[in-house]
Amino acid sequence: MSIKVTEQGVREIIAGVVERVCTDDLQASEDFYDFGFDSLDHAQILMRIEEVFGVLIAEDDLDDCRSIEAIIEYAARPVGQAC
């Protein structure tokens, strides 16, 4: 069972994973890489999203989840729906 993914919840996960940034400065639609995250940051954020919210992110969809907004949209899709 998954928990509803919220912007605040994603921001809290990001703050816990990437301590060097202030998530208040990160726009919901801003690409993580444009904000200065690297691939390890991205992978750790998505792993925590999966753990905390119970959302399974398919390997082929990792690049589609590069912003807070994109993660929320991805989590809201019916299971099995293509990007």
C-alpha cells in the first residue's frame, strides 16, 4: 500500500538526503541536476521515496523523476501506466 506523495514529504526526503541544500530554494518544477544534485543524490532521493511512500519507480522511469513535481505526478499515475 502506498502513501500519498506530497510536495512537503518530498522536500523533507530531499533535505534528509542532500543536507547541503536548502529545499526552500528549490522550485517544484526545477530539475534536480540544474539545482546542483548529482546522480548519487538523485538515486538516494528516489530510493527514499520508494521506502517512505511505497512507490515503486521502474528503472526505465528514473529519468522522468527529476523534479519534485515529476515525482508527485509519477506517484499519482495508475500502476502500469506508461510515461
